Amino acid sequence: MVLPVPRRLNTKEDLIKIDSTTLNQNEKQDAIARNIYFLELALAMPFDHPIKALIRITNENQYTKYQFAINAHLNQRLADEYVQYGRLFYKENVYFYNDDFQKEYLDGYDIAEFYFQSALTYRRKAAEEAQKARDIPGELNPNRDQSLIDLDNKVYMLTNDPYDFEEIYGKMLDELQANREKVLALQEAIAE
């Protein structure tokens, strides 16, 4: 069930609050599309006044670091959602080839490739924004106040990720291409 938006949304912080409470965490196509819509909207929206930030802001450097960290978080969430969306169209295994479904297989691979490429773009942007935040000295939330997101941890994880996201996303795209070639080879074999 898609919940209505509770009130008017004016800032990134409003959308992040919604993200943590009402965005759907299931894998249905409509829920993922809705999440992507609101997350992309959040990237385009302005930040709220520092007094209304998600954490306590005490100086300009901290506010700049906060802005980079929030943008990194939003880009990371978008990358995750686009991967989920791509998986809806990606047939991982071709067990049986049916000529009637050949077009659906190939169209699904094209759609999944587009979403995986989009996810890679957003993941790169998240790493870039996190690195900008990390380059600014100091912690965002030194007192570990209650907040929706542990931004210091988010920045650390995005800059020190033990997994090479380029390799992981590249492997997904390589597997997709291998399956596409398998479908085309099966199509040719049946045509002969």
C-alpha cells in the first residue's frame, strides 16, 4: 500500500524524514518507482536552514560537511533503488529458451542495463560527495545525538568501502551481457 505524503515538502530534510518513515521497503515496481521519484526530488531540493538540520550544526564547516554527507546518502539510496529496479527486469538464468519470449528477454536486459548503469552513476556520485565531506575536518555528530542517519558512519563507509563497487556493478553488467549473448545464440541455433 502506498501511503500519501503527509504534508508539503520543501527541503531535503523533509524528504529524508519521509524516506525514513514512509518510503516503501518492498520490491514491488510501483514502490521502487515511488522511492526513486522522491529521492531524485530530494537531490534537487534545497537544504533547510541549519537550525532545522537533521543534526546539531555549530559552524559553517560542519554545515558544508553535512550538505555533502546528505547528498552522498541520497545518491547511495538512489543507487540501491536503481539496482532493485534493474533486478525486476533482469532474468538471471536462462534455463529454457522459448522463441515466444525472446523479445521479452532482450527487452528486459536492455531495461536492466539502463537501470544498472544509472545505479553505477549514482554510486560514483555518492562516493564523490562522501569524499568531499571526508576532506572537511571534524565530525558531524560528535555527541552521537539521536538522528535518522549516522552521517559520520555513512561517509566512512562510502569512502572506505571494502568492496570495489566498480567491480561489483561491472560484474552485474558483464553477467547481463553474457545472458543476452546466450539468448541470441539460442535464437540463432533454433533458427538453423
